Amino acid sequence: MTVVWVIWAAVVLDLLIGDPRWLPHPVIGMGKVIRRVEAGIRHWTKTEQGQKRAGILLPVIVVGGSFALAWLLLELCAAIHPWLAWGVEIVLIATTIAIKGLREAGLEVYSHLRAGRIAEARQALSMVVGRDTGHLDEPEIVRGTVETVAENIVDAVIASLFFAMIGGAPLAMAYRAVNTLDSMVGYKNEKYQHIGWASARLDDLANWIPARLTAGLLTIVAAMLSLQWKKAIKIIRRDARKHPSPNSGFPESAVAGALGIRLGGENSYQGVLSFRAYLGDPERPLEAEDIRMTNRLLLGVSVLFTILGTAALGGIAAAGGRLWI
């Protein structure tokens, strides 16, 4: 049952302290390694085909290295004392999830909007999205916030916990490396379409199951919160695959349906307009309260998945199954 309380301890630790700025975060180290490996690939491979083949090295080195380092650290700690290994495992898993950080990012925008501070709300949103925010009115600020919180329920919470439950801290760290790679080089533009293709495809694959689990859990939590859970199911089926990402449309469409709002539309990236397919029906205008409700969905899904996941782990352990192979 050690696995169960390690997962719960990691979740509680994240809820209590999140990611303190004074504490070095593994993602920073991953980012530095990614940049160095990318620079090396670009130096030694000048052709597009060469970069495409060499792009496979990025996930092999970064993801494989993250798994290996976490595993080695835990083995060294276990050789000293099992309690030390458990403590380090809790901390490592906690660094891969961001329930507190995601909630606070949404609440910061929400508090500015409630106080009528539009400029501050735009600035707060700009810290968590890639789109231009300087021209956005309140409904568009709300849309951007709801979309990023909904999407990151998968990336920042459920997927990390999913892999932690399967393979402990090493697999959770490997997933975080996959996600970091995608956020840095997984773009379909001229600079990254060759060198980053493998990283982008691996991220799509890693999030495939967690995204769909998240959508299902969102409908359950929506029912618990007396939201439109039946509408959420309808919108998932109708709109989820309209999103350019094979995974992000599932949590976003679930939230849109549950709240009775429409997400998607026109965004601007460095002055270039881009249209994203609509998700949901515009039953009413977007309002600041939608951010708070999305945060409630985030917290509910995080707790529900932890309960169900650790219950499954406990059942496997009780049946004599081996965990964290």
C-alpha cells in the first residue's frame, strides 16, 4: 500500500505548496538540456531530412535521460534508507503536477476581472497563454483562461498522475519531459517542423488516454456540481475532434458543454490571426464566474482521479499484483 500513500502525499504536497519559486524545478533542467541537444543537432545536421532523422534523438535523450536519472536517484536513496526514497519519490511526483499553480493562475485573472482591472487581467493571462492578450475584452480574457485551465487539466494533472500510478516518479518525470519537449519544439512552423516532429507525436501519444479519461471525469464532476453533464457528453461527441490537437479538444469541449458556453474562435499570435474551431454552444455570454467554475471542475477531477486511481492500485496490491515495475 506504499504506492497509494505516496501518490496521495504528492497530491497533498502540491495542493499545499505548489511550485515555490525558491525551489529548483526539474523542468528548468529539462529545458536547458533540450536547448543544448537541439543546438547540437542543428550544428551537425544542416539538411531537412537530417534534422528530421536526428529529431528522434531529442525524446530519446531527454525522455530516456529523465527516466534514468529519477530511477537512479531513487535507487541511491533506497540504498541509504527506504524512508528517504519514499520522501524523494513524493517530492519528484509533486513536481510533475500543478493543481495549485493552475488554480492560482486562473484565480489571478478572475480576481482582476472582478475588480475591474482589465489591463492586469490581460497581463496575468499573458503569463499562461501564447496568444496576444493586449487587445482582449473581458469575454475573450475569460475564454482564454477557461481554455488554458481546461486543457492543462490533462497536461498538468491527470497525465502526470496517470503515469506516476503506472511507473512511479521515473515514469512521471519521463512524461513531464515529453510535455516539456512538446512545449519547446513541437511546433508546425518552419523552425521546428523537422526537428520537433517526433517530440510532438510522442506528446500526442502520451496524452491520448489521459485526455479521454479527463473528459469522462469532467462529466462526472459536472454532475456532482449540478452542471450540464449531459450537455458535456453531447459536446464532447460533437466537437472534441474539431480541435487541431488530437487531445486538447476533449477537456475543452467537456468544460464548454458543462458550463453552457462556447470556446474557440479567433486568436492572435504575434499579430497573426488564427481561427480555432468552436467548441460548445453560445447559450450565454462568457463571464468571470466561468473561470471560478472551471477551477472547481479542475479540483474535482484531480481529487476524483486520485481516489479512483489509488483505489485501483490498492486492489492490485491486495490481489498480489506487483506495482511500479
